[in-house]
Amino acid sequence: MMRFNRAISAVKVISFDLDDTLYDNRPIIKNAIKAQQDYLAAIPEWAAQSGDFWRTCRNGYALENPEIINDVTLWRQKALLWGLETLKVENAAFHAAQAYNAFAKARSDIEVAPEVIDLLAALRKKYKVIAITNGNVDVSQFNLKDSFDLVLQAGPHGNAKPASDMFDLACQQLGVSQNEILHVGDSLDSDVQGANNAGCYSVWLENTFVPYRYKGLADIEIIDIFALKSLLV
């Protein structure tokens, strides 16, 4: 079922957020963080720290370099190095890279439901289908790798949603206008607000996992990703 809050005109591109939109990211990120922490726990200087030293590193680096929050991959890499150097760990750069690699491998250990893959394939017969993500998952490493005409990621391709950077870049690369893109995502704050800010159409896949600050409306609301089958008619 699709609830329309505003009428939309014909679109040429359907854009998807990834995490918690096409799959449940909560167990995935939990496992990825554990893989990183398991590696770091074997380093005596790190293991000796009390409390959540990783959070201290993450927040400390961002405080000194606030622009980094638009690139979560680089942020994690830099924060790991920052923490290990702060502790004066020998071969800090090597250990930072290995800890990040442990995280990244688990981060992309994903199996998207075949029904979702089939939905994307069906949509691609009628629309360009792209991904616009703030996250650091590598779609080339799991079964979404052949599902998109374009993948844009915060950091390498512009500031994170709700900034309009990646939506604008999608328009440039695909030769479409903003009102020809329909963006689907689970977050009111990043996906819906970002698409609305950019002048694109927005679809909110209702997610009550977290509270949201954004009070604007999505153009369309759905409670099930398979409601998008109606766009195939």
C-alpha cells in the first residue's frame, strides 16, 4: 500500500538508500563493530583502556576535524589511526588498516533477499535504478552488485544526505532533472529531507527504530518495500 501525500509527475530514476531500506542493517553493523573491536582487543595498549575508547577516538577526531562526518569510511580510518597514535602503539598505521579491514569485511557480509533483488531487476526494465547512501557498505562485495545503474556514496561523491550533493550529481551523470528522481529511504532526517531539499520526490519506508527531527512530509509513504511494485504498472 502506498500513501500519497502529494501528487508526483512521471519519473525516470528510482534512487534507493541501502542500509535499513533494502536490508536490515542492525545485525550487520553490530557484527562489523565486533570484528573491529576483536582485532583491537589483541593490542595491549588498546585493551588497557577503560570505557568505550573507540567512541572517544571517533568523537575526538571529529571534534578536531568536523568536516570528516560527511565521509564515514574516512572518519573510521582516521579515528582508528588517531587513537592508536595517541596510545603510541608501534606500527599504528598497520594496525589501523587491519582493524578497518576487519570492520569492512564484516560490514559487507550481506545477503539481500532474492525477492528484493528481483524487485530491483523489474524496476530497471522501466527506470534507471541507482543507490544514494551515506553508509560505507561496498555493494560490489555482495548480491546487490549488479542491481544498480549508478552508486553514489557520501564522501567520495559529496556531502552526506540531507545535503543535496549526491542528488545533484545523479542528475548530472544521468542527464535528468531533479523532479525526475524518486528517492526511497527509511530515514526522515537524511532520505526524505535530503530528497525534498534537492527538489526530488521522496518515498519514506516507515522506520520506527529511531526518533526523527525532520517534520516535513515525504511525497509517498510505504510500510513495505514491495509496495513499489505498483510503479511497474
